[in-house]
Amino acid sequence: MYNYIKRAIIGVLCLWALSLHAQQPSAVIDWDADKMLNTWLMQQMHQQYAYRDQRVQQAFSTAQDVHAYQQHLRAAYRALLGPRPPKAPLHPVITGTLQQDGYRIEKVIYQSLPQHHVTANLYIPTGKGPFPAALLFCGHEATAKATPSYQQTAMLLARHGFVVLMIDPVSQGERHQLTDSSGKPLTRGGTTEHTLLNAAAALIGSSVAAYELWDNERGLDYLLSRREVDTARIGCLGNSGGGTQTAYFMAFEPRIKVAAVCSYITTRERTFELAGPLDGCVQIPNEGRQGLEITDYMHMLAPKPLLVLAGRYDFVDYTGAVQAYTEARQCYTALGAADHIQLVTVDDGHGISQPKREAAVRWFRKWLYNDNTPVKEGAAAVLSAADLNCTATGELNSSMPHELTLQQHFLQTAAALAQTRRQFQRSITANAFADTLRALLGLTGAHEKVQVEDVGTFPHTLGAVEKKLLRSAGEPPLPFLLIRPRGLVKQVVICLQDEGKRALLDSTALLQHYLQNGCAVLLPDLRGIGESADRPEFNNSKFYNKEYRNAISSLHVGRPLPGQRITDLQLLLDYLQAARGLQAQPVTVHATGMCAVVALHAAVLDDRIHYLQLTHYLPSFTNIIRDVLQKNWYSYVIPGALRYYDIPDLERIVDKRFAFP
């Protein structure tokens, strides 16, 4: 009875809180505004994939059409990956060997970037080689290569005549990047590290997925250097996050002859809509803008053999898995290779369970040994992480002298880019620089005509506050408040704050100062702020960002949040050009925090902003890389920005209009 009463009281309090929120006088929107931005982003994504689907249907008419589509996909994919690092010497070291029944395990460390290393286990069958080989990519388990199901997969392959290289992904196993001086991880899991590092990588024009791909590429180079390996018979496979790595790798690497992907294949479109964005290594910024679906990575492999392993009850959407497989089979059929792709469904959930392992090894035997005999897994004991560790401490950071983390590599890259972008800026005109900025921000060009709806007024100590809703076709509605001075309007001030217009209304002294000096004051909620801020329950705290869902979705469709908010600011300027009593008045933008960075970009692109007053804002994008553990960095991320400019460059451009704090 007590619990029932307690729940009833909590329910009443929640309803009261919701009612109180709805009754806030500053609220302009009378629907679920907190869902608006995500709904709009999903609509943008659906439009992009609808266009892609039309192209796909035309691509599968003939083998020639498929080849043309594959060329298009490969060019788009390589553009997404960004510049590839130069190959550094591998300098492989074997730190130990474990003799097992029918195979041995070598503990390997190799260099993928200068002073940046990868830990891996190499399983080598007993007997005379050379043997076909497989790269085995691990999912997101913290134990990585020591995870029992991955050990069992490697054992089964080795006992059936395959050399297997199983690699610790970045931020897992022995490769945590954000650690204290003793090597202890500073975050609660590898997915958090992936996500934080991905924000930093995006600024230099890359991604964590691209760096994982590079580690795996160098792993393949090492594998092919081994005398036990038949270099003409190489495959790759992986589960979950390792399935992601497999999809990206098989589409990129022509030396791969066969692949198996477990607990990953579905459609990106359904994943974003049903589950929202996942961690930072499973999607690459601008994939939607480029029209790339998960299925397209399957198309890039065709007609080479591909096995899709799916759990009917996996949280990876099974309906999407069937859709992706069906489309990929059309591609393979057009190439005359319908028997080169297969879907194996197991009545289980997520992971590479025994029946999936057996199916994967049978698939590899079929195509690399010409043997389609069923494979049966026997009993096999797995080893501990300590047994399999390649380092003395279990962490590269604390074992390898002068080891560079990815974060340090990103900082080095950012420093090098500072030199090249100065040359770039000196070599182009102001208009060309503005065009580059628009492209990076995903700005779409001319806006549709704005329409402003008067929603009402409410009294305030500052005077009557007008509530307005701005609409422009193709963009989400923009709520704002307008407070007019008592006399003639001499200037217009747009005030922006990360907490939104309701918080600004409490800044009575600031607003009173403007009003007494003849300024009309606009208080907007740029999209995703204030009324349209996303709900906390849709943004997992492990991703360190209060608007992660919308930030990643925005990067996916190629419209970073800063660019969208610049669009909102420009729409307000459109309104002011025709607004009664406000037109022809100079415009000042007063902004703090993240909104100040938005305003600074807008001022570079739009000379209708006459003055800027900015406080408490990010001094440089490199701060995001340096202080990667801070929260809410994705709200600032503009992929590739540091290749062309940094915040101080924008300050110099608008110096004459800029009020320095």
C-alpha cells in the first residue's frame, strides 16, 4: 500500500511539473517542442535515403551499372575517411608465445602510427603452411581479444587451418587512450572513449572509425609479412563493433577475399530512428549526406563471398538485417554471384554464439579451402586476459616508453594543420573562404521567405513581452521573444544564451541596459536550445553530451548543429529586414558560451550583423582535443574545420565589429 501511494504521489508531482512547464509565460510552441529537432533531422535523413534508394534500384539493372555504382560508392567512402596517414614502419615485437592443442598463440605488438602501437594475438595452426588467414575484429567488450567468444572463434579457425590475427581495438583491451599516470582508464568504458575521441578526430577531418580502419590495415600488412600465411587467401570477420570494423574494412581493402559480419548488419536509417545514434566508432560524419547505407559497404565487397550472421532477437534490428541482405543479394545477383552471399539467422540475441562461429568457419573453409563440410565446435578452455596480454602492465600507455595516445596524435595533427591553413587562407579570396565555411557548416544557400506568427504577449518588469514563432519552409519553427523600448528603436540586439530565452529573461540588468538605450531586444531559442532542447532520457550520460542524439544525427545528415543554428540566426535577420519599426536598424548580437561561437561564424558570413558582444566562449577548436573529457563538445563539432580555419581566424575577420571581453 505504501509503495502504491508513493508511486501515486510521484505521478502527481510529475504531472504538476509538466503542467507548470507548459504554463511558463515565455513558452511559444504549443506542441512537443523537445521532440521537434530530432523529428526534423529524421525527416532530413529519410529524404536523403529515399534519393539513395532510387539510385540503387537503377544501379542493379546490369553488371555494368553495378560497377559504376561501386565506383561512386568507393569515391564517396574514401572522401568520408579523410586523408590517410603515411605508413610508418611496423616494428613488430613478439612478447611471448603460448603453446596450445593444435595451434600456438603469439603475443604481438606493432606500430600503426609513429610511437602509437597496437596489441594483438596471432593464432598459428600446427603443421606446414602457408595457411589462409583471417583478421578477427573484436566488439566493444572491455576485454577485447581476451573475450571468451572471440577466443573461441579464433581457436575454431586455427583448428580448421587458418592463421588468425585478433586485434585490440583502440580504447579496449590493452589500448585505453584516456588514462591516468598509472594507466588506469579515466572513463567508464571503451564506447565512451570512442565517442570522446571521435569529436576530436572530426575536427581534423577524420573519425575513430577511420583510425580503427588504419590499425586494421597495418594489421593486415603485418599478417601478410608472416611466412606462415598464404597472401592470396585472406578474409576478415567480426562481431558487433567488430562487425562494424569488418564492414568498413571489407569495403576498403581489395586484398580481402571473403568476409563474415555478425550482429551488425541492419540499415542505418532504421537504427537512427529506432535506437538513435550509437557510440562514436560506429558511424562516420556525413554518411547520410553522401547517401551511404550500411548495405553499401556490402555492395563494395561484391561479388566476393559475404556471410551475414544475425540473431533473430538481437537489439540490432533484425528487420533491417533482412532488408539489407535482400538488397545486397540483388547486387550480387546482378553480378552473377547470387551464391556468394548468405544470411544465417540464429534464434538468439547479440553476439557470435557457437552456431554463428561454426557457420563463419564453414563459410571461410568453403571459399578458401573449397570445403563445405559442416564445422562442429568441441570443448575448448579459454585463457585469461593476463595470459593473453602483450604488455607487462596490461596497458600500452604504462608499458611502452614514449607511447603517443590518439589524443596526442590529434594534437600533433592540429599543430601541423595550423601551418597549412595559413597558406590556404592567404591563397584564397574572402568570398572563397566564405564558400568553404558554408560547405563545412552544411549551409544550404538561400532561405525560403520567413513568416512570423504573433502568439501573444505577457507582462514583465521590463515591459510587454511579445511571443513570436518564425517559420521558413524546410526548417524547424523558431520561437523568440521581442521586447521593445519605450521610445524610438535605435538598434536591435539579439541575445543568445545556451540555456535559452527563459534564462535570458532573468538577466534583468542586461536587458534593462539595452532597452534604456533605445534597443529592441530579441530573445530566440535557436534549435535544440530552450523550448526545443532534447530530453535527457534520449541522451545517454556515457556520451558526455546533453544533446548527443541530435548532434550525431546532424553530423550524419551533413548539417552540423553550429551550421543549423547559424541558419536560425540568419532567418532572424531576414525577419528584421521587414519587421515593422525594426527594419534598417543596426543589429548587435550579444552571445555567450556555445552560442557565441555560432554568432561569430554568422558574423563572418553575414554583414547584416553590425556588432558582436561575445563572452565566455571557446577560444580554439584545439581546446576540444586537449580537454577531450569535458562535456558537450559535440555541440561545437564541425567536421574538418581545423583543416581550413580556427576560431582566432574568425575573430580576425570580424575584428572591427567585435567587442572583446
